[in-house]
Amino acid sequence: MHAMQYALTLPADDDMEIIRHRVKSRGHLLDDFEGLGLKAYGIRERGTDGSPVNQYAPFYLWADPAAMNRFLLGDGFRGVIRDFGRPAVQHWQGLFHRPGPAADRLPGAFSRRTEALPEGADPATVVADAVARHQELAAMEGVFATSLALDPRHWELVHFTLWADAAPEDAGDRYQVLHLSAPGLDGLGAGSQW
């Protein structure tokens, strides 16, 4: 599994209906994209759920890294570049993924939180502790799925959780999910991946 996200921050006075319309008209195009585990089409709106910005920031979990490359170098991402410019794309190596009790419902939100590994800490110990927390989180009512990934360049963990309804206030950055493409959800595995 490989996690990926890019963020398009829009002016504060921009009408987010433009993004909603874009997702409504184009979101289905990845519903059958081979190698994609899931794409959560997420937005944040300034003043809602603590967001300081208007932002379109989809989050991806790839079952096949080659599919991620096909997407980034293909027509779909060319459209993003044409319409918004070329954004920086963050990506992380997958460590854990598990469906939750609400996996039979469409998610309404996702949360994303990053955590730097403390200087001098044993990375394996920090990851093992984070995986244990995600195992507990995966059993919580309202969780569609939760994932954990690592950026070894910056020694940073990313915690990503899809929620059936609203994400809890303490979950990190909170996004509304406009659409979920999940053609390879079963290919993401269930449990630890290290």
C-alpha cells in the first residue's frame, strides 16, 4: 500500500461549489482505475471544522505503486495541472490498513494527522505503538477504515481515517468527503504491513 495526497488551496472568497461540481462530474472516472485502492475526494472550507482555508485535498491509498505512477503521469492528473497548476504531491509508504465497523456505509469525512518521530526514538518502537493505536481505532464505532503510513525522508507518520459521519475534533485536519472511488479496497490488505 502507498498513501498519497496533494492539496489545492483556493482563495478565501472562492466558491467551493466549483470543486463540488468538478467532483460530481468527474469523480466517477476513477471508480474503476486499476491499482487504486481508494480515493477520498476531500475538501475543507474556511471556518468549518476548524479549517483556516478553502482546500481541495484528495487522499489516495494505492494497492499498486505502478498505478500511482500511471495516474500522476496520465490524463487525469494532466487535467489537475491544466486547471490549477502542478501541486506538490506528498506520498508515504503504507504500514497499516484496516476496515472499521462502518465499512458498509459511505464515508462522509476523513481526518489526516501527521506526527514527527521524536529525535533519538527507535523508529520501530514508534511505529509499533502507532499501529497498536490504529488497531484500537479500527474497532471504533463510525470508522469506515483507518491507515498509517511513513515518510522516511522526514521521519514522519501520517494517520488517515475515513469516518461514516463527521470526524472527531481531536482527529487532526478534517475534510468532508464528496465522493469515494474504491475499486481496489480489498487489495489494500487488513493489518500491519511491515
